[in-house]
Amino acid sequence: MTEEFEEDEIEEIGGEQELYEHFRFVVDKGQAITRVDKYLVNCMANTSRNRIQDAADSGNILANGKSVKSNYKAKPNDVISIVMAYPPNEFEIIPQDIPINVVYEDDDILLINKQPNLVVHPGFGNFDGTLLNAVAWHLKDVPGFDANDSRIGLVHRIDKDTSGLILIAKTPEAKTHLGKQFFDKTTQRRYHALVWGNVKEDEGTIIGALARDPRDRMLFTVFPEGENPLAKHAVTHYKVLERMAYVTLVECRLETGRTHQIRVHMKHIGHTLFNDERYGGHIILKGNTTARYKAFVKNCFFLCPRQALHAKTLGFVHPRTGEFMHFDSELPTDMQELIEKWRDYARNME
């Protein structure tokens, strides 16, 4: 049995997201063919068959790299993995008094409007000072809550420099229920992004499989369907909200949830996110070459020193009540000021 994870920024978790292996078992050569849920219960101490079945229903049980249901027959030499949308807890999550904007909370869930420049979970280079440290502080007086229990906590994730709504499960039952919704793509998520250039079509759909760029593993890129076996099918729907001189405010609706999906897809169609340093949006991509314009853009970068991306809405079914809940969040101050600055610039051009 091995436990390992790969550190990575995750823009979107849910759907067919990037997964981390928590446990791995290789079925012995002499093992009789048996249901995978029964096999795993025999391998893992203090784990119930119901919990294994819930994990399989949520797509967290893999056989030879493919998701299987609990009735899958495990055969000799099969590699059985348990994967999650978050890395194993290699770092203790210590409660820290970090301000967070709680949008909604009850006994089952906690919804936060995350500020930019806040890492979601501890990892190499970010041992503390993360959103999960803040959540541990916020819930430190809740009986039975353990921030280091992997059965609760993050249901999905947005990266450090993306702001917006993020959902936390306070019970194992809530996490299982919500995790299945993200896996089944029944949640509703919309982002607002400011991108370089004039997006000509009022709305459209971007379809392009995503995988790591072979020249730089920190980047993702689009591959033609079928060209790269590691590339994952990805779909982003976009709609223009406002055009302002050399930038456009768009709303993006995710059909899939791939790493950096919006950032890569928008760049793919020629509209890199404004000030997205990783994907080249931190230089002037559209506009003129005057000193005045260069100074203006420099001030814009200063106002919003990150990619201009905000997870604005989130809709899901409450894990206990069955009620559909929908939340909308205001753009953070940096994006509001950035957009207003471009509006003024566009008006002065008229």
C-alpha cells in the first residue's frame, strides 16, 4: 500500500477533476476473484463496506486506472486505487485566526467567498496560512470537528489567485453527497473573467482536451481530441457581459472541471485572462504602443495583481434537506476597480 500526491494548483475540483491517490493495492496472484468492496474492506482496518460503496458511487475507486462500481470483480494483479480530489494530509492543519467571508453556514456545510492570494490547503511552500487553517479556526469549537479528517472538508477547490465561492463539508455524509454532485456535473458554477481582446461572438462553447504542456509541466494546454492519451475532455461555455476597448468581461460556465480550464480555454481562443502571469496575460496583448497606454495598463496590473477570475455563483442540492441552493457573490474590490478603470478608458475613447 502506498500513499502519494502531486502538488499542483487546482482551479476546479469536482466533475472529472485531477485526483490524488490515497491508497493503492495490488491484488495477489493467488487471490480469488471477489467484489472490489469486499476486497477493500478486508485490506483496510476500521473501514466499513458502506463507506467503500459510497466511495465507489462517487467515482473514487479505480481498478487499473479506471473508475469502477462496488460490484466490480477484482482479479489477480489488478491495481486497486482509492483516489480523492484532495491530497493526503501530509501537513497538520492547525487552526489559525485568518479572516474569511462566510456566505452561508449550517450543521452540514460552510460556504466561503475566498479572497484572492489565499492558498486553499497546506502544501510544500505553504505549510500554514491557508483557507483550511482559517476553517479549522472558525470551527474549532464545533464538537467532533477535526480539520485533519479527510472524510470532511473541501468538496472542490479554486487556486490561490482566483477569488470566489468555495464549499466545505462539515460531515462525512455531506462530503459524500456533495462530492457525487460534482462528479455527476449536476452543480451549477459560473465564473466572471476579464480577458484580453474583443471577444467577437456574444456567446460560444470551447471544446478542447487538456493535458500538461510537454515543454513546461506547470502549464496546461489544449490537444486535439485523441492526440494525447493523457489529455482530458473539457468543455467551457462563455457569454460576453461587456466589451471595454481592448478587454472583454465574460461569464464562463463549466461543463467539466479541469485544472486551469478557463485560463487555458480562453487563451486557446486568443483571449488570455488579464494579468494571468502563468499564461502570458501579464503583458500588453492588445491595444496601442503609446507611453500613456502603457502607463494605464501598468496601473491596471497594480490594481489587480493576479488573474482577473472570480468564482461568482454556485448551485447545488443541500445534502440533508434536498433543497436546491443557489448563491451569488460580489466581485472582489480589485476586480471591481479594474473593470471600472477599463470602463472609464473606453468611454474616453468615444
